Amino acid sequence: MIATSSDLSIMVRRCLLTFKPFRIFVVGIGFFSLCFLMTSLGGQLSAKRPGDSPFTVRAEVLGGQESRGVLRKISDMLEVIMKRMDTLSKLGNTTDTHRLDELSSALDRIQPIGLVERIQAIAQNMSDMAVRVEQILQRSMASRDGTLGQCEIPKDPRYPDCPSKMDWMRARWTSDPCYAFYGVDGSDCSFLIYLSEVEWFCPPLAWRNQTVTPTLKPLPKRQAVFQSDIGTLLEQVGTGKESLSFMKRRIRRLAAQWASAARRLDDKLRHLWREQKRILVHVGFLTEESGDVFSPKVLKGGPLGEMVQWADILTVLHVLGHNLKISFSLKELHGFLGVPPGRGSCPLTGPLPFDLIYTDYHGLQQMKQHMGLSLRKHKCHIRVIDTFGTEPAYNHEEYATLHGYRTNWGYWNLHGQQYMTMFPHTPDNSFMGFVAEELNETERLNIQRNKVNNMAVVYGKEASMWKGKEKFLAILHRYMEIHGTVYYETQRPPEVPAFVKNHGLLPQQELQQLLRKAKLFIGFGFPYEGPAPLEAIANGCIFLQPKFNPPHSSLNHNFFRGKPTSRKVSSQHPYAEQYIGRPHVITIDFNNSEEFDATIREIMRINVEPFLPYEYTCEGMLERVHAYIQNQDFCSPQAQFPPVNLSRTWLGSPPSPFILLPNSSFLTWASNGSSYTSWPPLSALRLLASLEGQSCVKACQSAGLICEPALYRFINIKEAFSALDFQCEGLESEMNHLFPAFSAEHAECGLQQDPLLFSCAGSSAKYQRLCPCRDYRIGQVALCRDCL
């Protein structure tokens, strides 16, 4: 059997990687033997060339038989060296170890300086020579069977990366077993077949047409039917972790509410035909490979917000009637996606078997490591569950790197709306949300009847959250009986004052009963934006929270440092402050003792009813996710807009696509302006300009609207500036997350060059930004009035 170049490389490296005494002794002997062998192969090793080192070895490859003889002799020699090494290595386990120590010491004294390095250089040259011999032999064989011309690197301007990829494959194809899995064997033909049929860097080979798998026909569309039975969902979630048990308990507890909500939504949609999607949910943060720090803390006061949201995401996708697969491990992910064996360098073994993939940042990183080029090809199908949001400036890898927005997260070059948040705080992203339990009429009446006017529950399960809060707790204690749910094992946490009645960590149903009695639910400032305040408000509590002055952000607070957002968080729960507000939510400065005292007395005087925003009900979440699944499409290239031309001006009719809304100061899209389609529809567009130093998020909010990034492409034209009475002395196009925008100082108008940088977030004192605002449904800010 003839050794191949890769066999020789492996044998040489095995020789050199043993520990030092064996390596010096064996290779020292083998060095002289190999030099003798090489010089005795007269005519088959070439003379040195100018610039070669004394140890450079070159091969003049003669005929096939002579060349194979070179390989055979080198292979035999290496095999002898390896056998000697194996014999010596057995001495390491005997009582004669001291002999080896003496031998090593002697060799250290007599070895020439740099001997081992020179031997390694020779070994590398031998390995390179063997690779070259093998390649020439393959070319020789190919010329005999007539395929040589067919396997030359094609020169096709449509595939400019083909030559460099061929060079890479020649040097690195053994770096990952997945290449051999796809039939790569070291020959140029196998490289070209792989690069044209498995990857897409080289053109299709004409002589392979008869063997190429025919293009798969699209699967027939199926109807999605609402489901009320959760049995199959619970089976898919599985067992073995406390986090999974927590999620299954939540799914069971809310099953009846999901079922009734599905019936109401089906009626609301008038039994609309909905397409069933094939959906994979990969919960990356709960995989063992990501470290899973959450599961062990479920029963010890750890954060539950992420698990609450994931349980609701699984349920909403199941109830909507989609074909759902769930993964909590890399093994399951590999099986569902069709990941080839190896280290993740190669594409998937077939077409992506899913229309949508829901995951988190941990799962996204795992897919990058194991999907190879397929991630780039299929990333438009991915939705990333992202609690705190990712803004476009942080998402765009090149822009983030050049302009200081690079963080440990972000930089994935996704469409901004592929990120899905827990609360609607980042309109550049989509709002996924979760649900809080709804009350029936009997429960509402019982709550109002049984409320204890002087009872408060503290939002804080970990003892560390209570540290330094003694001052305002003492004020609260003057008026109310204070209850806590702080986790402890044996001794009461010293951070919790003695006058607090601590119940320890409570199961969800017992916590609900406690909230139904309490008048006040009070936050200490952390955790940020969790589900508990909404659950308390839904059970008839008033939520009292601290105002942050200055607002917390990545610039002044460690928690937000490194997160891919520039948000300035004004309170512990900005959604509750902005979208719910008084009397259910009161936000004050806790450092002002007089204001705190007066607020507690005010709370004791007022009565509130249980309240839950529609978007956090089961029906609201079903409606929202249904609209996303049926309408959001980041894979199909959208109709070019504006029409492709250098000036980026409107070429349609009428002269400007913008008109003034009747009885309004807002500009909207002219209904006869074009036949362009979008979601949200163009009828929802409201064009306005921000103030200098104001973001489009704030500009739209101040007008009672929501910034809608999906509509940016329609206002990124010169006519948008004219419609807003901006006089452009200059018009430029560049990558800038603030564009389109107007600079009053220079009378310059700036258009956005890269659609991935369309951003509602971001402001500058130099610019007035053009903002695509839209209306929204009451109680459902994610959807415009015409979005369903």
C-alpha cells in the first residue's frame, strides 16, 4: 500500500510531538538515516537553489513508478522511526525511568544547537514534497482517464473567489472531516465538485450535469389550524432539568386561557386561511454547551423572566398550529438541521428543513459554529429572542467596528426586525413579549373585596437586592405591613429587616395569592424590565418604582455596558411607566424622603382595578405573532425602491409621492403614488422630521406615533426632503445610522447607503432626521391599524 501525502504528514507529526527525551533520541538517529536515504535516491532529489537553507529538500518527480518509490521509502523509514519510538515509550512505565533521564541529559549535552528545529524543517519539507508528489500523481492519472481538462480551475467572472477557494482546499481540506464526508479526496476534481455543488464558489461543471441532484420542488402549502391540546407540546419540551419543569408547569397552568384566546382570535380573523410554517425553536441558553447557569437557580431565587418568555413562545407557536420542533441541546440541533459530521466548516447536508428558526444569542453562536456557510445562506429565516434589544449601529459588523459600536453581542448583520424583544422598547426590533395571567370576572370581584389596604410586597427575590434600602423601607414600614419572597436555605438573610415578613421563595400560584391581597408592589430598581410588575398590576396592585436620574445606560451603568443598545432607561420598568402609567404605575425619586412619604400616603387613599394591556394577554400575543409569521419576510428581495437610479429621486407619478393628510400636519404616502407593497402597508406611513438632537423614536412618540423601520426605504429619496421643506444645496449618500437626515449648518441632505443601517434609534445635534412613523392599534403597539 502506498502512503499518501496526508499519511506522511501524520507520521512525521507523530514523530515530532512526543516528549523531549524520546523525540531527541529517536529523531536524532532517524535524522542521519533519512539524510542518507535522500542522498541515495540520486536524481530523484533536486539540487539546492539559491536562497535554500542547508536542510531544504526538493523533489524532481519522474515517472509514476519512481515517484511512488520515493513515497514508499520515506514511508518505510518513518515507520521504522515510529516503531523505535513506541519501544522506547514503554520504558516510561518501568522502574528503569532513571535510564531515560540519564539518556536525556546526555543528549542535551551533545545535541547541536537548533538540531530539533532543523529536523522539524526537514520534516515539513518532506511533508510538502509528499503533497506535491501526490498532486502530480493524481494529475498524471487524471490525464490518462481524460478528466484533466475538465478539472482545471474555471475562469468565470461570475465566480471570482473560485481560484482562491481552490488554493484553500488544496492546503486545508484535511482540517475538517466534513470535507471527506462530501467526497473530497485531495484531487482537484473533488475540490471543484465540492465548491460547485456543496458550496457555491465555483461554477457548475458541465460534465456533472447528469449527476447533479435536480432542484427540489417547493413543498405544498398546508393550512395552520389552531390547536388547544398541549399534550404533544409537553412531550417535546421533555424532562431532566428544573428549567424545563418550570416551563411545563406554566404551559399547563395557562392552557385553558390559550385555548379560549385562540377561539376568539379565529373568530376575529374570520377563520382566515393561514399557512402552516415549519418552525425550529432552539433554546441556546439552556443547552449544556452554553453553560446553562439558569436551570440550577430555578428553585433558588434565580431569574425566571427568560423561561417565562420561552414557555409562552413555545405555546403560541404550537397553538397557532405550526409544525414545531424544539431543541435544548447541540445534538438535537444537529439532527434537526442536518449538520454533517466534523467541525462545522461545511454547509448542511440538504436544504434548510425549516421556514423559521427561533433562537437566542447563545443559539445563534452555536449555529455559526456548526452550520458553516449555511448560516450566511439561511440567516434570513432566523429570529433572535433578545431581551434588551439590538440597534442597527451595533448589528452592522463593519459599521460597528469602524465607529465604536462593537460589543460582545450584536454584529450579526441581520435585519433589525429579526431581533425580538420582551417589551416594545426598541422599534428597530420586533416586539415578541410574553403573557400574564388574566382574571375572570369572579376573580376580579374577589380581589377587590379582599385587598388589604396596608399590605406591600417587595419585588426582589435575592437578598443582595435589599442591601442599602433600609431608609425608605423604614418609611414604608410606618404605613404598611411589608412582605418579602427572598430565597434562603437555613438562616434568614441579614439584609432583610426584621420587620419584614419573609415568605421565602414561593411557587407561582402562592405568589399570585399574595399579590391578590397586597395593595402595593414596590421595586428596588433591579431587576430591569421583568414580567413580575405586569403580573402584580394584573392582580390589582399599584406598582411603585424608582426614577433613574440620570437614566441608566451603557455609558454609566455596568449592567448595560457591552449590550448592543444606546437606550437610556429612565426607571426600573420603562414600559410600565410609559404605556400604563398612573394610577397603576407610579414612578418617583426614592432618594427624596418627603416625596416617598407623600406617595405612600397617596397610594393608601386610591383604589385601582386589576389591569392588563391587551398585548400581554394570550389573545394579544397570538394576534401579534400570527401577523409576524404571515407577513414578515426577510428572505425575498423586496421590490427595488426607489427605482434604481443614481440620484435616488422619485421617477413615478405624481411628481412627489407624499401628500398632506386632511386636517393634519402629517405627510403620508399618496394612495395613487405607486403599486409598491409593503408590510406594514404604506397607508400607515406618517413622514415627519425630528428636532436637532432628537431620535426618530422620540420624534414619533412625541406625535403619538411609533417609528417603523420597515418604511424607511420609502422616505430615503430626495423628494422626502422637499416635502418637509428642506432645501438641499448638496445631496450625499453614505453609511450612517442617522441617515436620511438634514444638516442645517451646511444645507446638506444625506441619504442612507446601506438598508441594514436604517435606524429609529440615534441622534445628533448636527442633524434633523427624517422619520417614518406609523399609527398603531390601541393596546397593540407592534401592529398598525391596517396590519391585520
